[in-house]
Amino acid sequence: MLDLQSLGDLGIFDQLHPDRALFKLIDHTRTDNGMERLKQRLKEPIADRERLRETQAAIRYIGQRIEKFDLPLSNDDVYYLEKYRIRQ
């Protein structure tokens, strides 16, 4: 996990200039949960090389088929999907 000083030095979350922060540049999430997960990924980067390669491959796969992943989900939809999934 990166400490606050490192996050600031790297410009990942820039409190003084939020429009110039790395997070602002790469945040294309559509739901609150997606945004929180992205923040968590940036705060806790993947350290395991194999897991990192698997994540990169998954992102590449989705990027090449983005139209199939473009689902019209709202925050409410995601909330209820997660709530239902947790009960199962």
C-alpha cells in the first residue's frame, strides 16, 4: 500500500490540483463502486508479477471488445446486483 506522501509525490491524488491528478485522467468509471475500486487499485498497486500480467491481459481483452462490455448500468443497478450477490 502506498503512503499518503508517495501518492502525493506521484500525483495520483493531487489535493491542490485535482484536475491534474493521475486519477482524474484515468477515471472513466460510471458508478460510485467502480470509482472506489479504481481508487483502491491505485492506492494498493499489484506487487505480484503474474497477477499483474493477468490483470493486464484482462484489460487488453476488454479493451479489444469494449462494445460488448458497454452495459447501461446505473449506480442503483450496481447496488442491487451487489446486494443480491452477497445474499447468495
